[in-house]
Amino acid sequence: MYKPLELFIGLRYTRAKRRNHFISFISVISMLGIMLGVVALITVLSVMNGFHKEVRERILGMASHATISSYQNDLTEWKQVMRLSTEHANVVGQAPFIEAQTMLTNGQRVNGALLKGILPEYESRVSDVGEHMLAGRLDRLEAGAFDIILGKELALLLGVTVGDSVTVVTPQIRVTPAGAMPRLKRFSVIGIFEVGMGEYDRGVALIHLQDAAKLLRMDESVSGVRLKLDDLYLAPRVSRELAAQLPGVYRVSDWTLQHRNFFSALRTEKRMMSLILFLIVAVAAFNIVSTLVMVVTDKQSDIAILRTLGISPRSVMGIFMIQGATIGFIGTLLGIAGGILLSLNLESLVKSVESLFGIDFLDPNIYYISTLPSDLHWGDVGMISVSAFLITLLATLYPAWRASRTQPAEALRYE
């Protein structure tokens, strides 16, 4: 009895059994449509977030959060950079490196590769490559031994395995009695890694930092220092803060710049997928329009009586907006619950389906990511919930406005 009149009548219309059961059926269909749309949005965005997180972790497992280097590829103050980065509160790991584009050969097989000189004891602080060794160990790299660790696909392309040898050809030229020749050095393969990204598995080779310095004639210099942070999103700010404390001018880079196009493509894909899936909710909202139009037609005499008793057109409009909003709210609420439950249990559910039917949704022989990851973001859930409810609320405007325009005399003429 204390409820506003519009809310009381609108909720009563929603609960009441209508003479026209087809209208009730359309209402249920509208509610289910909104629910399915919200479930699909939450689940798909969670899966996309999971794939993005998996790819980002694999990229950053080899690439650094931030890098400080010189413009001439010969950072001589690298020990000072290491010391300053150790003192920074957000830096949890640092490692010097030398890198150069080279060719690797084995007999008639030739393949280009990024040769990276590392210190094994420091490399584990900034990358996860040591955790992805298929054969050998990262800490077996020793100065002066001229050993090398290859990515899995690079080793397959060269036709080598642990114990074999490969020749590294650098772009540097040495003068011999026979003429100018590129610098060559024979390395023994002591390990093979697989991080699950073709860019690295097919194009990266690791050697000891001192061996790289000798091969590339860099003496005491390095190409740069890689940094790992406690929060990867602070990489742009932290790298610039450290560079500002050093004398001279340095090149500062971070993961957001090194892979900008890739991550921009992922964000664009997510936005477009969200837009496409919102069409499901929009279709369900059109069903609400149809439902309310038929309810308004069915309730013409009721509206006329209410108008005769003194209710205003604005109140009539409020009654039907509340009825449509109730359908949208219930559908959105059920969709949120279903989407959250499905997203949180998606991986185990997919595994159960795969074991039940003996199939693989993502064949590990074809795809690097063979599971269906799910990463639920509550921000996405909130955005989807508010957007879905607003769409359903907008869908009620026209039928409610049409109800408010009902003329009592015209509606009751044939009653």
C-alpha cells in the first residue's frame, strides 16, 4: 500500500496471468533472449581476456617489461644501470644482454635468427625461458665454452639436436688473404626451449654474454639492460625515470611499444566482438517492444478506466516502462549469474566435454594454446550489465509513450 501507484500496477501486470497467453510467451522469450545475450557476452569476453593474458604472459616470458639501451648498441654504463635499477622500488629483476641478427647454418640448412648473449644467473630474473627447456638447462651456458641454446622450431629447421653443432654467421666483416669474409664461429647445441610463441621458438638463439661479446667484438659493452617490474603497466614510467638518472642520452623501450600493433589489434578485436554480441541483446530488446505493444493493445480498456479515474499520461507511461524494465532486469540478472558461473567453470567444463566425446577443441599439435582459458574481469561484467539494462529500458519508451496517448473515449467506445 506504500508503493507508488505506477510501480504497483506495473509489477502487477508483470505477475498477472494474461488472457492472451501468446503475450506471456513473447515476454518469456524476451527475457531468455536478454539472458542468453548477457551470458554470451560475459563468456566470450572472458575467453578473449584469457587468450590475451596467455599470449601476453608468453610474450613477456621472453621479452622484458622494459629495456634501457644506447643508440649505438654499445651500452658501456650497464653496470650503473643495473645498480640504479636495483635501488628502484618497482624493479624486481634486471639482466644485461647482447643481441644481433645472425645466420645459423648446419650443412646446407640456413636460417636467420636473433642471437642473444645472456648471463644465465641474471636471465631467470627477467624471463621464463629457463622454465620452458625441453632439453638441457639454461645454467649450463658457460663463458668460453661457445655453447648455444635454440628454440624448438629453429632446431627443427636446422636439423639439429642436443650434442650437434651449428655455425653462427655474423654481419661483421673480417679481412683475410682471400678477401673480406663474414665472421664465423662454431657453437655446440646444449639445450632446446619452447615457449609457445613462433616468433621466439623459430627465431631466437641464446649464448653466454661473454661469448657474444667476443664474437661481436663488443669488449665490455652490452646492447642494453632488461628490466622486470612488480607491475608491468608501470613499465613506461619506470624506464624513463631510470634513464633520466643516467648521464647522456639513451633509448628507452617497454613492452607496450615493442608489441604495440599486436596488442592494439587484440583490443580492437575485443571491441568489435563486444559490439557484435550486443546485437543479441538488441534483438531481445526488440522482442520487449513487441511484447509491450501487444500488452498496450490488450490493456486498452484498463488504461482508459485508469485515465477516467484521474491517472495522468505520465503515470501510464511509467506503468509500462516498469513492466518492460522488470523483464529486462530479470533477464539481465539471470544472464549475469549464468555468465559468471560459466566463465569461472569453463575450463573444467570444456575438459569434461572433450573427455566425454573424445575430441579436442584446440588440437595441441596445431595450436600453441591447447586449452580454453577464461579470465573473468568484473569491470566487463559491470559494463555488460549496465549496457544490457539500458538497452532494454530504451526499448520500453515507444510502447509506454503509445500507452500514454490512449484516449479513454476511443478505447471504451466498443466495450
